[in-house]
Amino acid sequence: MKKKKIVLAMTALLMLGGTAVYAAAPQIKGTIQNFKYVLNGKAWSHSGKPILVNGQYYLPVSTVKEATKTNITIDKAKGTVHIGEKLKETPILNEQVKYYDAALTRDDAYTGDFKEVILTKGSLPSVYLFPQGQYQTLVLDICAIEKDATVVIKNKDTKEELKSLFVSQDITEQIEINITGMKQVEVEVKGKAVVYPSSHYK
């Protein structure tokens, strides 16, 4: 097995076993390990390589995130590693949102208890969300209007369909989906619907 000596700062590695490691300045010597990954009993490939440091194996954060679908973010300024869902909910409107045949409206025919909502209005409208890999979960509150609708949620980066859901007219559905590592999410609506600002990331 080929091994490669390296020197690294331990700012983006996780110890096998789940311990989060952060070091702002010290550098240590490690050896890259050319191991093969097995995920849920099946061969799995990832560019991140395990590293052996003083008898302990470490994995890159990106590898752990993709394999476990657990969000991990590093705050260098505070010297902290955040693992999993965030305790504080972040409304989707607090982050970047783009629209195709959809828009924000303050029409009280649609807003209900809210000041404004997202209204889809075209033949195949989409709402583009930009979590930028900072969150683990998207919670979407949506209601079909005028007739039933189908909501399709996609990872815009890979074009993978994450979830497809039938939404009955005038019934608010709450859709919860794992978006670990995703930078852009597309919410495609086959029909007319309202997305409420209570929708959030965590």
C-alpha cells in the first residue's frame, strides 16, 4: 500500500468514531491512507482520503458529510465545528431565493396570517433556494390552490430528484428533506401553489 507523508492543520478533519477536531495553528505530520470505502455494505468512492496521525485515523469533513448525510460546518472565527441540524431555524427568505414563474406577493387572497408569501403562477414554475451547504434540513410549508398540485424537489447541483409529493388543494403540507452539502435546491411545482415564509432551514 502506498503512503504519502504530509503536514496539515487539523481544521477540516474528523476523527473516526465521531470526535470533532479543531486546531487553529499547530501543524502535525500525517500519512495519507489509500483505503477503499464501503458504505452500507456496498463499494463507495470519494476523493477524500483517510489520514493516519499518531495512531488515529481521520476522515475529511466532505467525506463524512456525503456518506452520512450529516451536515458539518466549520466556523474558523469561533473555533467551532457544527455537526447536524442547527438549533436556530433560518427562514428560507433569509437566504437567497430566485423565481421562475413565481414571485413574492402581499395579496391577502393568499397571505393568510403572513405579511407575504411565495406564489407560483406559471405552467411549470420553480423556486430556487440557495442553502450553500450550510444546513442539514429543509422544511417546506406549501399549499396547493385552485386544484391539486405535484411538488418535485431537486438537488440543482446534480439534477437529482430528491422527492416528489402530491399536494391536495387547500391543504397545507409540510415537507422535510435532507439537503446536506447542497448549494442549490429547486422546488418545481406542477400546478399553482403558495410557499409560506414559515418554510425554513435547520
